Amino acid sequence: QVQLVESGGGLVQPGGSLRLSCVVSGRIFSIYPMGWYRQAPGKQRELVARIRSGGTTTYADSVKGRFTISRDNAKNTVYLQMNSLKPEDTAVYYCNKDAPYDHWGQGTQVTVSS
């Protein structure tokens, strides 16, 4: 059974930083592209960053230059370093591979507020 466990969220002031982690278990990790997604209240889930198995990364325009996705295949873990956070980054953050998706984890709440 595949499990995705996200952590690292919290309350941060605008301009602050957070580092999210996602540990994947129950399947091979290294061969799949992985993404960080977020869902704000009343909005659809959106992809914010993606990393291919070889390390190539892509970002949504809204986070480009502020967020960095990385992965450690030895630890079955994908990370999201978030800098210069804005109130509009407030959301629940999830990790997953490309569709067809694994069962979604519980996510980690990120709240950016003064």
C-alpha cells in the first residue's frame, strides 16, 4: 500500500521560509516524477512544482524564483523549499506523482499571515 506523508508546514509571516518534506513508501520512488500540489480554501488543487526522476524541475509561474523542489531517492523523499512566502501561498500542500495519482496523503497546512 502506497503512503505519502507530508510534513513541515506551519504558520509563518510574509517573507518567511518553510521547508516541506514528503516521504513515500510502498512503491518504487526513484523512477517517477514527483510534484508538490496545493489547495487553498474554495479553490482547486494546483501543481506548483515538479521534479523528474533525473532532477529536471518545473514551476508554476506564481512560485517561480521563490520555491525549490528537490528529491533524495535514497530516502524516498521529495522536498519543497519555500522562500519569500506570501499570504496567497496559504494552502494545504500535498505531494504526489503524475496521474494516475497515488492515494493522497493528509497534506501539510501552510499559513502565511502577519
